[in-house]
Amino acid sequence: QAGGALERQLDLQGSAASLIHRHSHAAHILAVAFVGFTAVLIVTLAAHRISGGRPTGLAIADRLLSPPASYAALRVLVVVLSAACAYLVFKVGDLGAQAVWQGRLQHAAGFVGPP
């Protein structure tokens, strides 16, 4: 949310605004991906527990997660989501760095540099 707040505070226009907007949008996608990853990880850990002969105590969870295929699919999904989150972390950071290091924000805000 920092990118959106900065964009509103500086009233940016043109390429600087576009870069900050893309950074902010990618960060929102990253937040959703992390929530999904966390949820799938928790369910995968429950499936791991069930596959080890320790039921969760929730009949519906135990029934849905007990087949070996469910556990295998969840493990694959955890790996895919972790790779997606890693990419998004890189993407958000790269967009933020571009906004700063290419001088677009400084120029748009009238920043000249330290005295």
C-alpha cells in the first residue's frame, strides 16, 4: 500500500506514475498469492499428519485429505505457489527499484539531490 500512498501524495504523472502503479498492483497480487500459499501449506500439513496415521479430528478433513493422491497434489501445489510467490517478490522489488534508481520519482517530485 506504500506505493499507492506515495503515488497519491506526490500526484505523479506519466511514466513515474505508471511505474508506481505497476509496483502497487504487483504487490496486491503478491499479497493474495501469499494468502493462498499459506492456506494450501496449512492444508498440506494437515494431509501430512493424516498420512502419518494421526487424524486431525475433523471428519470431513480426514476424509478429504486421506487419499494419497490428495496429499501428492497438495505437495505439488505448495511447490508451484512457492515459486509463484518467489517470482512475485522479485517482480515487486524490481519494479520498486526501477522507480527509485531510474530517477523517475525524483524527477517527478522535483528532487535535485542532497545538498
